[in-house]
Amino acid sequence: MAIAHTPSRATDSLAAVLATVGVVLMALLTLYLVGFDQGAISRSGMYLHELMHDGRHLLGVPCH
């Protein structure tokens, strides 16, 4: 006889909430790095700075 475990709705909704919070936090971090960072955190060379600069132009964020 096999025992099947069926997750409850509370577990499913908690997982959905945690996934949503994670996605929102990553989106806000990305928006900060691309839009407002100006190299304060991303000090790993000119390549990353130029990538973020191009991202600002792509999103229409004024940077000049």
C-alpha cells in the first residue's frame, strides 16, 4: 500500500506568496542597479558599468 501525500492549500498559497515576494525583490534590485546605482554597488569594472548605462537608455531613464 502506497501513501500519497497531498499538500494542503495553505502550503500551496504560502509557496505562491514566497515566490511572488522573491520575484518582486529581484525586480526591485534589478531596477535599482540599472536605474539608480551609478556604480556604487556594481564596482566590478567598466563592462558592468557600461551594461547598466545601456540598460538605463533602454528603459528610458535619464542618465546624462
